[in-house]
Amino acid sequence: MNFRLAYKTLSLSLLLSTSAWGQSSTSVIDLPSLNLKRLRNYLSADLFYTHDFVSNTGGVKAGPRNIGALDIYIESDLSKYTALQGEFMAHYIHINQNDTRASIGDSQGASNIDMPSQIDRVVDLWYQQNWNDEFKTLIGIHDISTEFNVTESSLSFLNSSFGTSAELSASGLSIYPITTVGARAQYSFNDELNLKTGLYDANIGDEKNYRSFHSDIGNHTGFIHMSELAHQRDDQKVAIAGWNFTNTQEKIASNGKATSFGTYALYEKKLGHNTWLFGRYGWANPVVSGIQSNASTGIVYRGILQRKKTNDEAGIGLSQVHFSRQHLKNVAIEEESSTTPKETAYEAYYQFKPMKELSLRPDLQYITHPSGIKNLKNVWAVGLRTVVEI
């Protein structure tokens, strides 16, 4: 981000504000001079604007839609200028309201920035203490999806299930863009094997507070515990994990409560110089979760046409969710339709960078049996993601 431009803009805005009120005799406020080059040694700032154009046939309602998201990141490595061996990050987002998922009718989300309500909130605001080379702790508002359930090679897909698996997203965890406060510890047994464990407030709020941070620090809904053991090298990652709510949750089938818990496993492998293969499977207790499981797999090839192999890539993937029986019974009654236990999303994309600050990503998805409702036609969704980085 251009700190000098922002500083000059602030100075100019103060000058114009005094003139607008006719205060010609008022002296201009002199802002203290800043050494911007020195400031860059302390903070790094990045701004991303992401725009998704998605047009679909089939589903609930066909037609084109536009979704926009603004992400601002501020990060600092405190060890560079203090005695603290730690890191700080703040992440703010704005997402305009455009409920593509309701229009398509799928349960996974054809766009991972799609939201039913406008979002204006802090997603991350945390401090991490690096005690030594093996042990790190983090506390604050934290997006779980940045560290848990991650296969790096699948992150360029538009469908949400390739970022965070559907059974986790549906469980109400602290995941982008609705996050809450928590703490995470990480221990590295060696250069390749590490264990992460976290405890997060289970109450992320609802649509009423999507535009503000919400947390009751576990008073009513308890906490969510998650642990992941991962073996990772430059060319391969294998991980297994488990999670659970400390307080019981409402059952789907009948009155009463039960424990919400689940597990997942993932595998990612580099084949040759340019090809990545990934696979992931997650399961959640079907007594309280409408999505019982999610399996996804795909392949990504980098460096197709552009010289720098990180500038362009292509990927194809498949993600399938399996719904719990009671959830399907409820859906059949609400929708007055017969149901099927699975929804499958097929996706293909090509991403390239015509310039350093701009990336374009044409995308095609085919979604069968959206939300398991047989009355809904299968969906073709054509998309284009544009990302501008400052």
C-alpha cells in the first residue's frame, strides 16, 4: 500500500475541510512529518479487491450476479524493532451482499466470497509469540481456515469446499469471513512434523451482527477445540485432525442435544516440477450436522503459457458432500420434493496475470443435485474472478 499517498491525502482532506466552512482565517493544521521509509520497516500493508462475476443456468434462479470483496492486511514482525519475538496481524474485510448460493441453491457455495448479508468487520486481529524454534502461541481474533484444513494447491478454486471443507463450514467454526476470538498453540517436533491445537469461542453470532465483531467468550455456547497433526515437506503434506464443541448442540432429528464433533484427513503431493495433486475427506456427527461428509480431490498445473510459473495455472477438481438422513427428511418436507443424499460440484479454471497487480481467473462449474433436492435442475455456472492487488 502507498503510505506516502495516504499521508498526502489526509493532509489535503484537512485543508479542504477548513475551506469548505469558510474559515479563511483558520490556520492549516500541520501534521508531524513521518519517515515513511522507516515506517515500512515496522509495518507491511496490502490491499486486495476481488470481484466475482457468476452466471448460472438451472438451480433456483438463473442469471448473472456480481460479488465484490475488499481485504486489507496489516502485518508486523515485532522482533525487528523490539525485544518481543512475535508477530501481529490485522485483517479487515468488506463484502457486498449478493446471495449467489440462494440463487443457485447449492450447499457448498460456487463463490467463496459470496455472503447473504453485507460484511464489514475485522477477520483477524491477533498476536503470535515465538517462544523458540519449536513452540509458538497465538491469541486474538483468528481465522481457523488459514492454518487448519488447508491444501495450498486447492486455494485458487472458486467453490468454497476447496478452501475449507463443507462439513467444517456448516458447523459454525471461526472461518472467513465470520470469525471470533481464540487461542492456538503450535509445536514442531522437527522440520517436517508439527502439531497445532486451538480453542475458539463457539458463538460466532448471526446475520444481525455480520457487520460487527461478536463473542460471548464461551458463556452460552462453549468453545470449539481443534487439533491437527501434519507432516509437511516442500513436495508433500499429510495431515489428520479432530474437532469438537465443548457444549452440546441441538439435534436435527428431534428435541434434545448431542455433541458436535468431527474429523478430517488430507493429502497433497507435488508431481514433477509443475503439477500438484490434492485430496481431502472430512466427516461430522450427522445427529447435529446437516452435511455428514465432504470429499474433494483435484489436480493443478502451474506455468502453462507464462514464463514465470507462479503467474499462471490451471486446475480441475471435484467436491462431493453427503447429507445426513434427518436433514434430507427435513428438506423433503420444506421443499415438497424428493431428495438425493449427495451434491457434487465439478470445477475447472485457468488463472493468469496480465500484469503484476492484476490476476484473472475464468471458471466453469457443473453442480449436480443442488442441496440434494431432485426438483432443482443441475447447474452450469460460468465465472470470472478479477483480483487487484495494491
